[in-house]
Amino acid sequence: MKQTHRKPASEEILLLAVDPQGRPPALPTRNGEDLDRALTGLDVTQRLIRFRQEIAGRIAFTTSFGLEGQVILHHICKAGLDIDIVTLDTGRLFPETYATWEETEALYGRRIQAIYPQQDALETLVTAQGINGFYTSSDARRACCGISKVEPLARARRRAGLDHRVARRPI
């Protein structure tokens, strides 16, 4: 899908479809520009409905329970869309995040799938760097993100056989 560099208007949410390798999907009947035009001018719920209709295969929406994520999650649930809702639990989330997670599941009656880092890799990293080693350097932060975020999300996509994911911005 063509990615534009304009900032979306406040009432507009930019939706991107990417395959497990981070590439735009091959759309059998539309190219990315056609889909971008088809979504322009629609409200958030209509955009998500149209997006789901146009993109074949399994789709997941990943959320960290921030404001933008909660808005998109609300519209996915409101429309009853067949889109998996997933979150990454690094084990370092704030208590308020867990409370929001629980409240969100109760409000929408949907279980949000948790993805976790590999325990052995995380233990090895903490042994080498210390519990807060990621504060010491850019390389330490990249190593931490690789183990606690990048690998678990890639593993979850492979295991679930996800074809696409919904992203709020290019990754």
C-alpha cells in the first residue's frame, strides 16, 4: 500500500496493511493507491469495515493500550470485525496498563491475546546486562527490544499464520 508522509487529520486514522515481512500485501483487485482512495473520506468505523472487506486473510491489531490504540480497538469491537487483538507483555508494564487491559476486555467482551518474550533469552539478557541494562547504551536498548519486542511479535505472527496486521504508522 502506498505510504504517504502527510500527517492524518485528527479525526482520521491512517491504516496500513503489511504482511509478516513488513511489505504491503498483494491485493488481487486493488493496488494500494486504489485502496487509499477508497478509504479517504470515510469515518473511522467505515474505514475499518472497508479495510477488512478489501484485505483477505487473517489480520491482527496490536495495541499497547494508549489513546490511539484504544480508539482503534473501540471501532474494531463496535463494528464486530474479524480482526485479532493482540498486545505485547514484556513483563515491565505499569500496573495501570494491566488495569486498562482488564477493563478493556470487560468492556468489549473480547479476550486480548498476550504475547511474551522467550524466557531463556530474557534471562540471558538480564544476566549479561542487569535488570535495567537497556539504559546503558544504544546497543543495549536494541538488544533488549530485539528480545522483548521484535522477536515475540515475529514469532506470534508466524505461529498464528497472520497474513496482515493493522498499523497506525509505518514500521
